[in-house]
Amino acid sequence: MLEKIRQYFIFGDSAAKLYGLAILTGLLASLIIIALRLFIDYGQIVLFPSGVVDDFANLSWHWIVGLPIVGGLLIGLLLTGLKPEERNTGVVHVIERLTSHEGRLPWQNAIRQFIGASIALMTGHSVGREGPSVHLGAASGSQLASFLDLPNNSVRILVACGSAAAIAASFNTPIAGVIFAMEVIMMEYHIASFLPIILASVTGTVISRVTFGETAVFANLSADMQSLWEIPYIVLMGVVIGGLATLFIRSLDFFSQLFKQRPFWLRTTFAGVLVGLAGLFMPDVMGMSYNAISGISMNQIALSALLMLMLLKLFLSTACVGLGIPGGLIGPTLVVGASAGAALGVIGASFFPDLSSSMTFYAVIGMCAMMGATLKAPLAALMAMLELTGNPNIILPGMLAIVFSSLVNHDYFKQDALFLKLLRTRGLDFRNDPVTQTLRRISVANAMQRNFIIMSRHISTQAAVHALDSNPDWVLIKEDREPVALMPAGDLARAVSTEEQEEMDLMQIPANRRNVHKISLHTSLHEAVQSLESHHVEALYVTRMTAPMIERTYGILTRETIESHYQLPYAVTVKHQ
């Protein structure tokens, strides 16, 4: 029964199966994110003397110093002895697996992500919850696809579905979840994957709203631009925050290389020491720091405190993640951007009190600019701010600030997107050209030629005549139960018509034979191209294990077939996805 279900998802109607699986992925991802959030909240309620979530400000000094140190030590001991790839977590891990493993995410890394992120956030490490949420959401889609034995192009879409649902469930932002998955995770926009990702994001948002309510996360930050005369100042603000984004990325690169030869537990414990010492001066930098953003909305933070929060959050969050704490960086970019924007708002108001908008307005614009420039995701940042604040009036100034912050960070300082920078730091090459994108979207199962026959190398002429009655296109030649060559069926027909002996050697008759190599039914055309090149063959035969020790051959794939899929017009290639 399970085998029949798996064959339906491999060969069945592509759109129907993906839409249903997208909803299921959104459900699984949102439930895991809700579990993570509740686990962290109830953990702090039990752990903190006050019994209040994120109440770091009211902890005694030895709690403030000791909690992150103990948390860092626990995380280090938990992950010590593992290979680097076994410790990989977060958004970078998801992109890495999409790049190198077609979206197959190990469940063990997801478990470590859940436990590690929970310990980090409970004990006050200056990281975000959203990065781990993306990993857990993507892993839920990947594991569902693996259970159903889906081809790799479908795995990639379900990974994006899980990522979108995770962002949507974390922030209550369905549009931003979709854009984030396309812009940051998949790094492409394509209608074939857009619709299932929308379904997953909507599902995640619905489950989140049922659990936590419908209120926008930063609804109290809603504010409008008072005058168009502020536009030049918003441009200047974009330039300044672009510089901050560059500092953020370079700081992360610095801490990623720091103490690299030291034991892993020592690095994570050192991150806890940094957070604990900084928490003595400003407890707001501990944890996700969203309470500080609430303070900005009520104009309760002085300029000096804003600047200190901005700098400490920038360096502590990059130190924690760079030194190995399995937390996220999306939330910290929002806090740094909000602090920087609010500080610039205060400075602007001191010079032009009659023209300047409120501090909360500049905080929102700062969040837009910082997230957009750091992640190289302008649309995701803009949509996130629109949904987080419920204020459409931030779109125009937000667009302007994002453009100039991105220009400074990416064009002037030549910084890559945050997650791609980390990916390349690990020595991984990232390719996302149009041909690669197209081939990754098409599964081998939908492109292979199925009109073929399998014949032994030595065969009787009568058996060859009988086999040709089915009018095959190809003949796959086997020797010692292993395919050794592929030839056109027409060449066999010509040989049969002139053969005078009763026995034939298919490797000796005149024919255009091609060397072959095996490839899995689950792979994409991108992997097929890599297999052709790495094994120096001219054709592939497509197989799948249907039972232990039983392998079935499903089709034939030639280089000409693959090339036809990225040379044909767009409308034709969509049919094969």
C-alpha cells in the first residue's frame, strides 16, 4: 500500500500532489514552531525566579552572568565530538543542503537545532528564534518528502514550503513567509513553486493565529511619515544602516574564525561569557530583545541607550552565532535596525523638530533597511515590516531606505548576502544560474524516456525479433546482470534484418552504442548533468529500489533529452515539472 502511494507521488499529477503536501508541510512546520516557542517560554517560566518570560532585567547579577555561561557550556558539551557537518544548523544549513544535497535535511541536525536553540534562548544568548524555526520548518518538509520517496525537485519545493510556514508562524506574516522562501531560501521566483509555498504559508499562519492570536507582532510601532521633506534624511539613514549591515557581516566573519582551533565547548562557553558581561550593563541585549523594541515604541529609551543597544546587539549576536551557538540572526538584524533607526530619528528630531516623524517611524524604517541589506532580501524585508506593523504607509520610505542601504552594503562595500557569505566561508560553491534553476525544477522521472527494452548481450535472433514487436526507441544492453551500453532500437532492427546466424552479440553488431551509468529516479536533471560529466558517459538508465535487494529500471535519459528541457520555450518546460 505504501509503495503504491509512493509511486503515485512520483508519477502522479504534479500540481495536485504538491498542493496537498504543501498544506501538510505547513501544518507540520507550524506545529513544530509552536512547540519550540512554548518550550522556550515555559522553560523560562520554570527557570526564572520571577516566573516571567524574557525577564532578564529583573534577574540578579549572578543569574545574568551565570545563565548564558552555563547555557553555552551545555550547548558545547552537547555538540562536542560531532563532525562540523553534524553541527550545522539554521538557514545556512538549509541553503547548503539545497545546494549540495537537493534539500535532503538530516533529522539529527533538526533535533540538535531544537534542543540547542531552546537552551540558547532560555539562557539569554543574544540570538533569534526565526533562524532555527526556518531550519525546523524546512526539515519537516524534507522528512515528509523522504518518507514518501519523492523526487528531489519535489523535495526542494517542500523544503521551501516548510521555510515559508516557519516564518509565517513565527512572525504571523504569511506574505513575508512566501517572499522569504523564494528570495532567501530558493533564490528564485517561479510560478510552479509559488502556489504550494503560498498554501504552506497560509496554513502556518492560520495555526499560529489559532494558538497565539491575530495581533501583529509590532503593531505598536505603527507610525506615518509626517512630511516629504524627510526623504533626504531617509536616504541618509539608508546609507548609515548600509554601513551597519557591512559591519554586521564582517563581525560575523571575524567571530566565525575566532578560536577556530580551540575545543568547540570552549568557544560556546566564551560566547556565554561575552553575553553575561554585556548583560550586566544592559540586560535588554539578552535573548531576542523584542522587549527593547517595545520600549522604543513607547519612547522610553534614551539616545545613549539606543546606541549602546545597537552596538552590543550587533557584536553579541554575531559573536554567539560565529562561535557556534545554534541561534538565528534574522531577529537580531531587526533589533539592530530598530535601534539605529530610532537613534537617527532622535537625532533628526533635534535638528528639525517640526518636520521629523516619530522615533517609532524611524525604528520601523531602520528594521526594513537593516534586514533588507543584510539578507539581500529587499522584498521579504518590506513585506515583513508591512505585516509586522500593519501599516501600509511605511512602504514608500521603506523602499527608499532599503535601496540605499543595499547599495552601500553590496555595491560599495562588496558584501554578499549574509547566508551566502557563511556558505562560502565553509568552502561551498553556490551556483544559481538560470540553466541550473531550470534543471533543478525538473525531475528525472518526468523527463526520462520510458519506451525501451532490456536485453542480454548474447541473444538469439528470434528473441530479438520478438522484442522489437513492441516498437521500442532504445535497447539497454546487459552483461552479467549489469547494464553496459545503450543503443537505438533502429540499429538492432537493421542488424536483425541482415543477420544470418541464430545468435547475436549486441556489443559486436554495427550500432551507435553509448556508455551508460545508473542514476536514481529521485534525482533532478541538474544532478543528471553532473552524473554525465563526472562519469564520462553519454546516457543514464534510471532506477529505484522497490524492495530490499530489488532494483527496477524505469527509463532512459540522454544528454539530448536533458538539453531539450532548457532549450525549449518556457511554457513547454513547465509541463514537465
